[in-house]
Amino acid sequence: MTENKNMKSKFQPTKEGYYGQFGGAFIPELLYPNVKELEDNYLQILESSAFQEEYKDLLQHYVGRPSPLYLAKRLSEKYGATIYLKREDLNHTGAHKVNNTIGQILVAKHLGKTKIIAETGAGQHGVATATVCALMNLECVVFMGETDIKRQAPNVARMKMLGAKVVPATSGSKTLKDATNEAIRYWIQHPETYYLIGSVVGPHPYPDMVARLQAVISEEMKVQLKAQTGNENPDTIIACVGGGSNAAGAFYHYLDDEKVELIAVEAAGLGVDSGESAATSQLGEVGVIHGSKTILMQDEYGQITEPYSISAGLDYPGVGPLHAFLHETKRAQFMNATDKEALDAAFELTQLEGIIPALETAHALAVLPKMNLKKDQVVVINLSGRGDKDLETYINHLED
Ligand SMILES: *Cc1c(COP(=O)(O)O)cnc(C)c1O
């Protein structure tokens, strides 16, 4: 969380939460007091030594940080570059999401909240939230689309075992956006609860708060790269983007250093123009989703269109406002990978390095063959999560 106090970066949001034209807080009036309370307090809490001590302690002893930075020799040889993997897959609960939920549960405690609500699509954020609620002995209610509850039975079971209440969202397409609507409705009726958002999305200050909590990824990368290569900067960082939190964390401390190339990879599903895709930066237009102005996939009437990807964590119809800004300013290059390319990349990493990645992460790996890499080019891929949860999908494609 180092920040040059004298020179404000253009990649830090304004006081009102804007990155260029993107961001802000577009919320019903009834939610204003909740969001304002958080906005008034989050920076002070995050920067307090009480918070920092507990956050760092839990990251080290509970999550298992720092996560290793691993030089993938066989992958490097294959692509003719020097490729490191930032091993977020080795975190407790198997992905980067816990960095955020640990941080926000402490923020909730500092605000005196005793009940946590969250929404989840595939269930990964729900599990990460239920985990920290168990840890802190706080009540947890997770909203989840009815369709997703059926599709993601193991994560539903995990949440229940952790003591969370899983509430089905039965409206609309019964998926993530409907769960979000239910969570917001509940929040309006129960303003004493803390709403724990799982990515760099939502009304200000959530995108900034989540980016700061995930920034531990690039903070560690700097130290680890320095120790392993003598230079704290890589040439290129690659991360997959659903809402954008693992990418925000991997990019964070490099945003102002234009020499470091940033590559954000979206899910192209069956193909960007197939009608079955989640490549928001390619297909989206400016609009408001989940309380912030950003780019999102919408129809001619401005209604959110249902995204598709083989990986449940990437089929989100928007991207966070920071990413919309990174796209607009071209600070990050946006690429995409189809289901098929991601599957191939997952099998390749498994067989070259003995690491089974999450399907989301496999999209980041899948752009390697599309790049023009050089032998001494130092590339860091953020390995956002492990593939245990995707085993059924992988088994179905073993013969392909
Ligand atoms: C949820 C998830 C993602 C996508 O979310 P971001 O906020 O874009 O990081 C990516 N990888 C894994 C392993 C996930 O669980």
C-alpha cells in the first residue's frame, strides 16, 4: 500500500471514486448512509496500524503468504521467454479471493458490524466469505442464483458446512446478477449488515478498497523479482479478468510504471462474436452496473446481457471501473481466450509444470502462444487459483 503522497497517480480514483469517466457510486438513496459510512472510514481503517498488524498476521499465518514466485522452466522453454508464476493458487481456499475477504472482514469488525452478506456466482467468493465469517464468528448470508446453486453443489455444501446461510435468487436468469439484486434489496432492508463485495466492482469505495487489499500480490512480486532477477520490475504481467480483482492486485504497484506491459485477459467463450462470450472490453458499452459506471455487455435497451464462459469466475457482464479506464487509456492491453484455448492451456501447464490451474487462470496462460515473446523477456503470470474445483470439466475434456 505504498503511495506517493505528493503526486497522485491517475490510476488512483478521485475522492468521488472516478477513474476518468468510470466509477462513482450509483446507488439507491436508501443505501447512501451505508456506503457513506464505509467511504468515510475505509482509508483510515486500512492505514491504521491495528488493521495492518492483524491483516498481515492473518495473511502470513492463515492464508500462507507470501505466495511463491515460481520460475516455470519448462513453460519458459516452450515459449522462449522467462516466465514466472505468482502462486495465488497456494493460498488457503485455493485462490486470490481470500486476500480481499480477510481484509474486508477486518474492516467490518472495525465498523462494529456483526452480520455479513455477500453474493456469489460460482460460489468461490461465497466460500471465501463464509470462511472468514467462521474465522471471526460472524453471521453470514450468501445470495446465489438458483441456477448456480444447482450447478455448483460442492461450493454450496462448503458454505453450509462453514455455517453460512445460502439464499437462492429466483428472479430473472437466476444467476449472479439476480443474486446481486437480492443482496442489494436485503442490504436496504437490513442496513446494519456489512456487504462484502468480491471483486473490484460495485459503488465507490469498493473498487478502490478491493484493489488495495489485492495489492499485496504486486507488493510481494516486487520483492521476489528483485531477489530472483535483480530487478523488481518484470517486462510483462498477465492476468485474467472477471470483475478484475486478481489483475488489479497483480498490476497495482506497476500501474504508474509504463515500461511494465500489462495484459488483461477476458473470456471469449465460444468466440468473441459468437453471442456466447464474456469479453466485456470488446463487446461492452458504457453503462451502470452494480452501482458503478463502467463498460458492460448490454442490449439495445441497456439491459444487461447474459455473459457466457466455460469458467464460472469469468462470466461477469462487466469489468470494474479501473479496468474500464485501463482499457480506455490503453495502459493495459486487453486480450481474450476461448473456452477451447483455455482448456488446452490448462492441460499444457499441468503436463509441463505439474500445476493444475483454475479454468479462469487458464485464460491468462492461453495468450502465451499469441504473443511475440523474447528469450530474456521477464513475464509474470498471476496464477489466480487452483483447478480442483474444475476437475469435472477437465475430466470431460480428457479425450479431446
Ligand atoms: C473469481 C476468480 C477470478 C475472477 O475474478 P477477478 O475479480 O477478475 O480476479 C479469477 N480467477 C479465479 C481463480 C477466481 O476464483
